[in-house]
Amino acid sequence: MTILTTLLGFTAALLVVAGMLAVCLRAPKIFVLGFIAVLFLFSSSTWGQLQVENTIYSRGVGVFYFSLLNLALLVAGVAALLRKLASPHNPHLQAPMGGLFLAFLFMLCAHVLLGVMSGIDVLDTLANNGIINILNMWIFMYLVVMAFRGEKDTNALLLTILGLAALRALFGIVRYVWFGGDSANPYRNFESLDIKIFFFDISDNFIAALAAFCAAWLLSSPEVRLSLAKRLALYAFLALEIAAVALSFRRSSLLGLGLMFLLLLYWLPTRRKLKFMLLALALLWLAAVALFQQRLQYSDDSNILTALVYDIAGGDNSDGNRFYELHAAAQSLQGHWLFGLGSWGSYEGDRELLSYHFGKLDFVHSGLGHIVLKSGLAGLLLFCGLLLAYTVFYFRHRRHFHGNARLIADAGFAGFLFWIPSLLVGTPIIEFRSMLLIGLTLAMPFIAAGLEKYRMRGHVIA
């Protein structure tokens, strides 16, 4: 009976994989839009909950080592590779920054090989607390770039982003007003602070910030002409999305939102800058007031700047001082700075001071620091090379974009700016959802470039 059950399960798994491959080969846009819908609508963070629950991102781990979503992503990546091999000269299937991707893939394979030689289980090397999510990010980025080609595809992507962000924000505001806010609330549940929050998951903050940027872009761009009703609707949408970020009380999110609005201000014509500055300053001032009144009122420090970082620099090696965490990780890296401790590696430090890690010292509160810990300066150079190549591409090509192509490119780069504070002091590298959303932002300027090429071909044919 056990053998029969195993065979039936194996056969069902093969059929599911074959079906997914068929969908990804024939209709990659449907698959990617479905994946985006999951990323936008479902939270992945359980930190701060009194009762930890499984999320959609962990479904399947009890049967497989990887979650079902991660397996689906890998199958889609194989489908994209097959499409590329079948049509190597198709311009729609060109993978941006392919050399850097191959270099990272080689490094990850080297980690697996060295881990096996050192007696480390392969699954420990490929765990989420390693660097596997950088691979997931890259695969999703390529899937998004290859799925959206022409004007209709790009419009579908923009409408999906705005529509899903609106649904998520409406869910958040209803929960915030009538149901006590996000249940993942470490300030209330762990620190006994009388605070309710909109969203704790940094990815939810990103989605709200991305939607707010798109709304502000449409309201301020000289290329867009809107009726009064549409303009009022966009202002209401903008206010809702900014409230979602402000009432989440995540300082990295507010800083990221500020960077996004600075980008928009930079690109605006001179005659529109003053009006936008006044609006942006008013909104950000209201967000800052909410932060200081609600969250930072519990800090004992009367200095605003030090109160803002009270849990980051809370004295020499004090509990909650994340600089001690980075110091401990750096001490463990002595002699391993070039290639790191491996994807499976962990550091040593004062367990009492690092009690908030609950005994797991295999990650640090810095995305870039985590990359150094696992893969050394070599891995950091590869990752920064990706970000640098992406930035150069955006600024080099933006002047050629128009209409929706410019909006999607600007939104993508603004989204990247949002993630910079988290990459410096957060933990996005070990978060599946966060890394795929970063992959989405990295894909957007390349989608814009593809759209402009599509338009140019259309004019030539006409």
C-alpha cells in the first residue's frame, strides 16, 4: 500500500510539473501575473505574532524541502530556459546581465560542491538563510522581462500592480480601523507598547509605496491629461497608500518612500517642482509626525535623531544593538573575507545579547552584510555589479522612454530605491517574498526598453 501511494504521488507530481511547464511555455504572462497576485495579496511575515501560523510561502515544505511556490518558480525558470534554447536569437528572450547571473550561479554551485565535500547536507546549503533567494530573485526577474512584450502586456502589468495594491490597502485599512491592525505586531506583542500597525511586513510597505509612486507620477507628469474625477480618485488612492506606509511605523519604509519621491522630484520639469515639493513635504511631514507620536514616544531619549535609531545604536553592545550583531559576524569572518563562510555558515557571538535570534546565528540584519557573511566580498561584488549595471541601464535609456514605458521604468527604479534602506539594515536576502518583489522592480526598466523597441518596430512596419 505504501509503495502504491508513493507511485501515485510521484505520478501526480510529474503530471503537475508537466502541466506547469506547458502553461509557462505557452502562456508565461498568465503564470507571472498569477505569481504577482500571490506576492501582492499574501503576507509572508510571522515575526511579531503571538501564535505563529504557516503562510502560503511555506506550503509544501512538510512534503518537499522547498515550498510549492519555490518549486513552481524553479519549474518556470526551466521553461524559460527551454524557450531560450529553442529560439536563441529571439530578442524577447534575451536575459539582461546574463554574465553576472552565470557567475552567481557558478558561485552557488561551488557552495553546493564545497558543502558536500565538507559533509554539509545539500539542503542546508540551499536553505533560505543562505543566498538561494538571490537566485530566486534573478529567475523571477527574467520571467517578468520575458513575459511582457507589447503595449497591451505593459498595460496589463500596470493595472495589475495598481489594482492589487488597492485591494491590499483596502484590506489593511479595514483591519486597522475595526480589527486592531496587523496581528504580526512585535511592538504590542513583545514590547507591550500600545500601538496598532497597518502592515508589519516590509513587502506590504513596498507594495503601498510603489502604488503611491505610480499615482504621484500620473498626477504630476506633464505627459498625462486626467479628468477631474480621475484626478480626485488618484489623490484618494495616493493618500490611502501613503497612510499604509506611515501607519506601519517602519522607519526603513518611510526612508525608502522618501527616496522614491526624491526621484520623482528629480525628473519633474522645473515649473512643476515647487508644487510637487509642497505636496510631498506635507505628506511626509504627516507621516513623520505619526511615527514620532505613535512609535518613538516610547523611547527614553529626548534627542530626535538618537530616538529614531534607539534600537539600532542602543549603547555599547546593549540588547538590541544591531551593530554588535554585525561586529560579531565580522569577527567570525576573519580569514574568510574573500569567499565568506558558505551558504550554510553561521557566526558566533554573545548568545545573551543576540537572544532575539533565538539561537540561530545564520543571518544578520543587513542584506549586504548577509551576502558578505555567506559569500564574502566576491559575492558582494557580484550583487553590487548587478545593481550598478541596472542603474546604468536605467539612466542611459530613460530619455528614450515615453508614456507608460517611462512610468514603468521610473516605478521600477523608484522601487529599487525603496529597498536600499532594507538592504543596508534589514533582512530581505532571507525572505522569499521580498527578493521576488526586488526582482520585479529590477525587471521593470527592461520591460520599458522592450516596449519602446516594440513601438519602433510597429512604426517601421506601418
